[in-house]
Amino acid sequence: MGWDPFFEKQKKALKKINGRLARVTGLQKNHVRIHDGKEEVVVKARGRIVRGHGKNTLFPVPGDFVIEKDGVVTRVFQRKNQLVRGAAGRRGKLDASPKAKQVIASNIDTVIVVCGLDRDYNLRRIERYLSLIYNSGMRPVVVLNKADLHEDPSPFKKEVEEIARDVPVHLVSCEEEEGIEGLSGYLEKGKTVCLMGSSGAGKSSLVNAIVGDEVRMVGEVSEFDGKGMHTTTTRDMIFLASGGMIIDNPGIREISLSDEKEGVKDTFPDIEELSALCRFSDCTHQHEPGCHVKEAVERGDLASDRLVNYLKMRLEVTFASERDAKTADRIEREKWREVARFEKDGKTRS
């Protein structure tokens, strides 16, 4: 179930296990579903007594290893990693700027971004997903689903590979059951994969295709706006015959970034490399002379909308890190004023 020396070391440090070891497979409001390798049960999690490493207090999320006693989770083991996004709900709300981050899942080996090759296809959104994943210190993979909608889907794969250096990109058709076998390497015994993507991208269809059975409800995609219904409303871990595990997530419509800048840098290594050559070390890549980034856009070597997205995302994490120093409404006004300006400048250049 993914248990390895990292967790065994913590177990030995406890000397005595007062309860049973299990892994969190899902959440149900204030209850937690856990599996101990033999059975899955629903138990409670009581805030302060759920302790992680040191003095940290952790509420269990799918992927966590825990100790349960008498129907209550009493301890959460320290996590190898955790998939985190900034708190949702800030967009358009000047009087709300939540500081809380949302932990989506933990102890993940690979995060698969699922994107449909219909109206869901969006390079800029994929860049945001990659930044979120890199911030969490995890390995991303991109799956382009619904490849059967195109006679030749290879140009889409090439586009994604150009913006996502060294990230594996797979063309898949869940409808035709094609390309599924190419994902088997991520689903080996003891490995945990987490799926991310918009509603209607085909995450649940992908799970069903991998499992070979209808284990997840699949909804229709609207012909009007190309968006899917939230047929998946909970985060659940599905066990595979291979011994691997998949955590399926509800569709994400707002990909909020946290205050970590490394994820943006890792997502845009081409822009970071050009930035190092700029005349000024604090170049904003907008109006300064000797800006190699602007020159690359003018030559056609760098897409202007990719630069705009980079500047937007870098600005977003900067505002997130400064949130403690300024009032919430001021932060929001400044952030979206700057974001609007970047979008306007980008459209003007293109």
C-alpha cells in the first residue's frame, strides 16, 4: 500500500503502536475512510489529537498513513510530500484573501494532469498545473485524453512537450481504450498516482479504463461551453490489480498558487535562462533595455502569451508571500490590477 522505509523509521521511533496502521483512502465530511490492507472502514478524526511529526497538527488527507484506535484516527505519520494549492475563492473578492492552503493529497509518486483534446485543451492552464505540482516537489505527467476526436493528435502532444520540458506527455483515448498501456509504468506495485484536471477532462473515464470496470461515475460534457459536471465530488483512492493506487480528485476550476516561487521557475526554465542574460538583475521583462526575454518574443522564439502567463503567475506568488504584510483588500486590488495590465500588454504585443 506504499509503505516504505520512510514510514518504517517513524514507526520504530514510536517503539509501541497503540492501535492499527492504515492508509487514508477518502474523506466524508468529518469522517475518514481508511484501509489496513484487509478491510476499509469509516472512522473519525478529532482535530488536536491527530498529530503528525513534532508539534504539527495534521488533518488526514487521502494518501496519509495513520494510526487508528477505537474508531478514531490518533496519529498522522509525517508526509513524504503533499500536493498543495492556494486557498480557492479569492478571485473577484476584494474583501477576502484566505491565508489557508489546501492539502489535496499526500505521499504521491506521480501527479497526472489530465487534459481533454476538446475545449478543455489550454496550454496556459497546463502551465499552472505544472507550477502547482513542482511547488509540491512531485513528478508531473501530462495525459492528453480524447485523442480520438482528432485524425492526427500529435501536434497537440508536440505543443505540450515544448512548454513542459522533460515532462512525459501521453496521448490517450479512453473511449477507444488506446494509449492506456503507456501509463502502466506509473502504476506499479506500491506506487501512488494522483489525478488532476478540469471537470469533463476525463479523469474518471481514465480510472475506469485503467481498472477495466466502471468504478467511477462519468458525466457528460456540455455542448454549450465544453465544461463537465462535477460527477466526482470526493477524493478517493482506488486500488489496482497491479498493486498500484490512484487518487481521483474532483475537477479544479480555480488553480490557486501558493507563495512558493520555485514551481514557477521550474515550469518556465526557458524564460529563467533568458532572464539570467538580461542587462538588469531585477528586470521585469516589460520596458527595460537589454531585456533578452523581450527580444526572444520579438524574434518569435518565445510566445507572448507564455510570457504573460509567467508574469501573471510570478506576480500571484509574490502577492501570496506579501499577504501577511498588507491588508487583504489592498493585496487583492493590487494583484488583479497588475494581472489585468499584463493581460492587456500581452494581447497588444501579440
